[in-house]
Amino acid sequence: MNFRELGLEERLLEGIDAMGYETATPVQAQVIQPILAGRDIIASAQTGTGKTAAFLLPIVHKMLTQQHSSHHINALIIVPTRELAIQIAETMEGLSYFTDISCIAVYGGGDGNSFTAEKKALSSGVDMVVCTPGRMIAHLNMGYVKMQEVKYLVLDEADRMLDMG
């Protein structure tokens, strides 16, 4: 299935084209339309099958085509590791390159400057946050994270996070 057949927003299709993608993988073809229709999804597929784009594309499309608050977090993606947070944020940067959708990766292990940048984004508003649980809890405990407008929640590798406790 070609991405254009999915009815995605034009600026998002430009990002898909720029990244060199032409056709949806099986997991993308199965879940993008139900997510666009507002359904909750549980998907399981091997590494490298396009699961990240399967949830990013419909979320970005919805943010581009529906009203959302630019002063709050709109989408929260929780991941088990900083490496995965960085990878998803980089994929998001490519897919949303031709849009005004903002994204930040929030994870531990950095210096004070990264914490300060995260605090600024979380308190002033960012469209999408890709985070590890521990670091996000640290920010939440400080009381400035604007979670009132979260419409989209993704638990990526939820089984792995549950195994970690």
C-alpha cells in the first residue's frame, strides 16, 4: 500500500518522501487507518518492521489536521531506554521536517543543560514528548509538566518496561 493511499496530510507525505519511503510495511498498513479512526491499538511485530512510523504517522497527521494546544504536551511516547527515545525523536524529526510539529526526547544520563532544556520544553509546551519513565517522573514531581492536553499515549516496548519493573 502506497502512503498516499492512506490519506495522510501533504506536508507529512513530503517528509515520508524525503526519508525515501514509498510503501507501507504490513504493520503500518494494518494499524495506521484504525489509529486515524481513533481506535486504540496493541501491535506486536519484529524489530525493523516499521512500528515506529506506524504510530508516529497517524499521530502527526491528527495533530496537523485537528486543533491542538501549542502550549501543552499533545502526545506522550514512553520508552524503556534513552537509545530508543533518541531514535524515535530522530525519526520524528525526519517525518515532520516540513511541518511545525515539535518533539523532544526526555531521558536521563545527560548533563544539567539537557535537564534545563527539557524543563523549558515541558513547561512551555511541546507537541510530542518521547521519554523514559524515570526522567519523566523526575520532571512530573517538580510540578511544571503540562499534561492536561495529552491526547495520544504510546507505550513503546511496553512488555520490556514491565519486565524492568
